[in-house]
Amino acid sequence: MKPAPILAALFFLLMGNINGGNNINLVCPEIEREALLSIKASLKDPSNNILSTWNISADVNCCNWKGVVCSNITGGNHVQQLRLQGLRGKMNPSLVNLKHLSYLDLSQNEFEETIPSFIGSIASLEYLNLSRAGFYGTIPRSIGDLSNLRVLILESNYDESQLSEQLNVNNAASEMDVDSLEWLSGLSRLEQLHMHYVNLSRAANWQQVINTLPSLVELKFRYCNLNFDNAPFNNGVSINVTSLAILDLSRNNFRPNYTIPGWISQLSNLTFLDLSYNSFQGPIPRGVANLCKIRRLDLSYNNLEGGLSDLYENASDCFLGSLEWLDLSRNQISGNLSDRFFGDFKSLIVLKLGSNSLSGAIPVNIGEMSSLEYLDLSVNKFTGNLPESVGQLFNFRYLNIRDNKMEGVLTEIHFANLTNLFYLSASWNNFTFNVGPNWIPPFKLRTLMLSSCDLGEGTEIPLWIEMQKPQIHTLDLSSTGISGNVPSWIWKVRFLNLSHNQLHGNIPVISDIGRSTHYLYLSSNQFSGSLPRVAPNVSALDLSNNSFSGGLSHFLCEMNETYSLGFLHLGGNQLSGEIPDCWMKWPSMEYLNLGNNILSGTIPNSIGFLTGLRSLNLYGNKISGQIPFSMSSCTKLVKIDLSYNDIDGIIPSWMGTSLANLKILILRSNNLSGKISSDICHLNYLQILDLSDNNFFGIIPKCVDHFTAMATKRSLPEYGIGELDYNTYRGFFRDSAKVATKGSELQYDTILALVTNIDLSNNNLSGDIPKELTSLVELRSLNLSGNQLTGLIPDSIGDMKQLESLDLSRNSLSGEMPNSFRVMSTLNYLNVSYNKLTGRIPESTQFWGFNASSFIGNELCGPPLTNSCNSSGGPKNIEDKSSSKIEWYFVFLSLGYGFGFSVVCTTLALNKLWREAYFGFLENIWNRIYLYCYTKWASLTKPSR
């Protein structure tokens, strides 16, 4: 690695320090002072921190002004460095009058303009930092005229926390972009290039341009929407950027089927390589394992395949000896961790292999990796015991083995020398802790997660866990079988999960624990009494499926503070009374669930103050009245579930226009009435619509084809969380919904984002089934049963090839079942019973597997019904004139034949003369036949001479 960037940074720092002390003896030229004053006139300083010192009445020497550094190295006293932060306004063209300016830092401002092209005229610039300065639009090509530039930082204005979890880079990086990167070719001295969050999708030949920068040491293109489609390096192209030591191309989410480009393996001086979050496929290139100077390698969050052994079996000794950080998490890598793996990587400090398909046991020689500090093997298929040698890793600080298939007993030996351990997660395995009752652990944990583990003898929280209370801030003991009352110290833990146990008693007031936010998950226990009051800094509270009783007023309304609670789940208790009208105190609420209680009254108007609300769940109560207009202010709603209540009135028209983000609308089993307005068709993102068991009448709107989410292929979020998920301190909570499908009600959570459903059953709807409905080709469940629908089943029903459940029963549909049913291969539940359908059931082995009850109450024939069809396609037992004549003809024909035969037999029996003559005749015929056959046979068998 070349030391140029380090020397450059030291140079600028040295100049700043030297001249910072000598500025008192340096006087800047008048032209530069006037230029600075012109710049000041164009800017605002809200904090009054920098520009207030730019005042000639206080100090005429601009070298003493804040953010200004002068130098006399080049001869004369000139402004050499300018550092301006926290300002607003626009940059003044007078900046070009600072002819000796070599260092310009305009980062962390709010200019809100395009990058001024005149910056490219400051030829003396060696360092230019315009990151997060509020600039937007296309970067001017004039930057390429700064031939002396050694450091260029042009990061856009985004933080990763603000970016879409689904990596929607087209939107994320649109504030600053380029039409080309050709202008970079003129910067031959450039050593550091940072362009995080700048949209480079139009930079077709970015790889070739980078290859023209021979001095480049650092290249950071994070979140830039890069692609390899246009003119990638060919095998014969010589790599000129061999000095490159730091390469960050992470979070570009390249198109599927991209593999890691081979030219990266030719960068022999690389010490840092980050290609994470890029959807790369295929194996890890073998050349990567020959990068002798690599210290940090991050290939996480891709779709890389192959065995883990492929990385190290043919690796160079220098690669194995230099690598300190290896992150392969969130890929599809398989294989085992062999003894050789831990024997070869002698310098590893950080090893992240979580969320792959690794299996087998963890080798015993893991204890020989004395430098290892961080180990993540979570969400794999590891089996067997945790080796006791883990306890020898005295530098160990972080251990995550959650969600595997490991088992066995964990004793004091496993933790003997782990004095530095602060993070331990062993959840969702089959471990049993067997430590002495008076064991004093050597570590001081800040995070302990043991969900689904056996904590050993007794059902109370062990003493060794209580010893962690001075510093612990994350504790997950869910599903561990603990019972009894909760010790008082535990309520001060920042993140606490005690759900799915047998804990009981009352919960005390959850008091303020300082500035830190508080997350409490206590669902599925036996807690009782009234709801506890919570501190304003509680961000998430889950008390669902307990035995809390009483009202909500004291919990929601009696405190005169504004709360930061964003997640509240009180469902499945015995709460009663009306829902209080004081929701203005809870402006941060995103998820609210009061379902399955005994709440009554109406939905309060103050619910409209929850403008950030995304999921509203009031199902399974006794709520009455109409849906309030104030809910139209909750424009971020993604899910509404008001099912199983007594709500009346109509579906408000504003629901289709104000709640544009709505994906799930469940209003089943209420007293709603009126026509289904076409306004509901504005909900383009709707994927679940359940209006069943109400009193709606009129026709099904023909505009249902506007539900484009039901016609678009769906997928789970590739990374992170989706719109139906909610952030928690350690992971996320995934919303759920009950959907009536396939003749029963099913609960969906993990795959809820994939579910598409329309249920309009048990109303008074009439008219035809609109053919537009069949354009929803990704719909998986459709229930129109129990209405008064008439007409034919649309012929295009077969277009709904993803349909798994279809219920059209108990209507007045007529005509034949369309033959297009035959191509619906995914259909595994069908009910068309009790209509007026006629004709043959479409012939398909899939249809023969349905129960006959799905077709009764019609005039249908053919399998799976027992009555077969006649030649005209109708049931044989259907009478008409032609079939009646045919049947009587055969009846009389049979009777005539029988009568004639009986007359002949009777005559022969009673008249001896006729009988003897008849049988004599038969005997004579028989003799003739016999004689003929015998002579023929004799002639055929006679030997020839």
C-alpha cells in the first residue's frame, strides 16, 4: 500500500497546525479578504459560530477568522485552507479569487443548490470535500479541471438510516448524480475518491475511467446504483490501479446473475474490500484468496454459493496470515467448519458466518484462535455441542450462535476465561445450563439472549444472571420456562423479553431509566391486574395474551406528558370500557393493537393524531359507531383490522383517497352496509381485502382491476425489514393477519407480504362477477360465496393461475363451468355448490380430487359427482322428450323378444311331434357339421408320399 493518502492527510494537518499558530503574524491580501466578505454576504450562519468572526471592525486580518488558514510557504501570505460547516445559502463566485487555496471543506452544510461550476476554476486545489453539503443535481464536469487534486469527497446527503431497507437506490441516490465520469480522467494525481450515495447509474464506463487513475489508493462508491452492464473489463485489459488499497462498492444491489468481477482479484495491494449488499451470485472467486495484503473482507448480504472450504483450501499463506476480518454472512454458503479452517486463519479477529447453510459440529480447535474477538455463527444448521475450548478464548468479546440445531450442556468450563465477553446469544438451540448455584461468572455481559434454552434447576431467574444487572441492557429469557414473580431489578433493563413463560403477578410502574429508550416484551404470560404506567421513553410495549383487566384511561390519559411509544400491543387480555380520546399524547405510535378484549364505545376522534400510525388493530371487541373521519389523517396506514365488532355505516369514500399506502383492510363481521364504492379502487397497494359478513349490497365494482398489487408478482423483502415489519432494539416485529381461505381462517405472519386475498362473502351483493376481477393474476384466494350473484362464471377465470382457493357457493350463478378451469394448476380448494350451474364439470385430475360436496346443489355431472353425463353433456337422469322415446323403444323391444321366445319354448314342450321333428333337425345338422370337419381334418393330417 502506498503511503500517499496518509502523507497527504498529515501534510494538510501539519499546515493547519503550523499556520494556525502563526496566523497572528500573517496578514491576508486585501483581494482575498474582500472575497471572503463576499462569501459571507451570500451565506447564513444559524449557529453564529463561524461567520460572526469575519468582521473587519473586530479584526481586519482575515487569517485570524474562524475556518480560515493562511500560509506563506508559497511566498507571500495567502489563504490556503477554508473550512466552512453548518451554513446555509449559496456559494459566491468570489471564491475563485482565493488563488492559492489548496484545501476546501464545505461538508455538512445546507446550501440547497447545484455544485457551482466555478469551483473547477480553483486550479490550486488539492483537497475538496463537498459531502452532505446540501448540493443536488448533476456534478459539473469542471471538477475534472482540478489537475492537482489528490482528495475528492462528493458524498450526497443521505444516511443509511434514511435509506430504504429494500435498497431502492434509484430513489435513494437521486439528489446528486453524474451524466458521465469521463471528467475524472484528468485527475491523474487523485489518491482518494469518495462518492457515497451519488447516483452513478449513467456512468456507463466507470470501470474504464477508474482504470485511468494510477495514483488512486481509496475508492468508495457506496450506494451509487452502479452496474456492470456496459463495457466491463475484459480478460485482456491491463489493470492500472494496482495501488488501490481500499475498495468499497457496497450496497449497489447489482442485478441478479452478476458474479464478483475477476479484475478485483488482480488488485494485489488491497487491504480493505467491501462488496456487501450487492446480490452477487456464484462462487467466491479463487483469486480473492490470493490477496496477500487483505485485512478486511466483507462479502455479506449477497447470494454467493459454494462450500466454505472453497475459500481457504487453495488460499495463499499470505492471505491466511493477513486476514483479520471476514464477513460472509447472509449468503448461501454451505459445508462444514473443519479443523483446518481454524488452524489456517491465525490472525482472525472478526468472523461473521451468520445466515448461511453451514452444518456439522464446531471444531474443538476453535480454542486455538487466540486473537478471535467476534464470532457470529447464527442462523445456520450447526449441530452437536459447543466445544469447551471456547472458554480458552480470553480475547472473546462477542459470541452469537443463535438459531442452530446445537444441543448439550453448557457448564462453567465453557466460560472459564471469557473475561472480556459482553455479548452472548445462544437462543433457539437445545442448550441446558448446568452451573453451580453460587457460580460467579468471569464476564460482565451487556447483552444476554437465551430464548428457548433450559436455565437449569429451578424455575426462577438464576443468580448468575442477576449478577449482570449493573451493566446489562439487553436480556432475552423468552420461552425458557421461568415462572413466579419478576425481580424488581429486571425492570431497569433497556431491552427486556420475558414472553412465553409462566410469570405472574402485577407489573409495577415502569419508571424512567435515563435517556435510553426502553423496550418491553412480556406477552403470553399470566400477568394480571391493571395496566402499568410507563415512562415517556418507553418505545415498545407488548403485554398481549395475559390477564390484564380494567380500563385504558389511567394508562393512556392521566399523565401530562408526550410519549415516545411507537409499538403498543395489548391484545388478548380482558380490558374493558371505552377507548379513551387522548391519543394526541402518543404522536410516535406506529403499531397499535387492542384486539381481542372487551372494549366498547366508538373509535375516538383523537385517533387522527396518530399521523405516523402504520397498523391499527381493534378486532374482536364490541366497538360500535362509524369509522371516524379523523382517521383520514393517518395517511401512513398500511393495515386496518376492525373485524368482529359492531361497527356500522358505510365504507368512507376518503379511505380510498387518503390512505394510499393501505395494503390490508379487514372489516369482516360488522354491521357495515351500503354499496361498495368505486373509491376503494384507488388503493393500488391493497393485497388483502376482507369485507365479509356485513350487509353490503349492489354490484362488485368493475374497477377492481386497479388493485395492481394483486396482479403483481410478490416477494419477501430481500434485506432487512418490510412495510409490515416494525423495528425493535434487537431485530424486528412482523405484523400478522387472519385470513379466511380454503374453508378456514388461517393466521399469517412470516409470509404475510406474499398473501393476496379478496373476501366479499356473506353480503347481499348482486349482478355479474366482473370479468375485470380475473385480471388480478397474482390473487391467491377469492371468496364471493353467500351473495346473490347471477350470470356466468367469466371464461377468463383460467387467467388467475396463482389462485389457490375459490369459493363461489350459495349464489345464483348459471351456465356451464368454463373449460379454462383446467389450467388452474395451483387451485387446491374449490366450492361452487348451491348455484344454478349446468353441464359437465371440467375434466381434470385436479377436479377429481375435490370433494363432491363442492359441486352439489347444481345440475352438474361428471367426476367427482357420481352421476355421469349423457352424449349431450348433461346428466342422464335429466328427462326430456327424446330420451323418453328411446327408453320406451328398448322396453317394448325387450318385451317382444321375451314373448316370442316363450311362445316357441311352450309349443315345443306341449307338442311331442313338433318337439321330435325340431330336435331331429338339430341332430341332423350337427352330424353333417361333424362329418365335414372330420374329413377335412383327416385330409390335412394324412402324410404325403
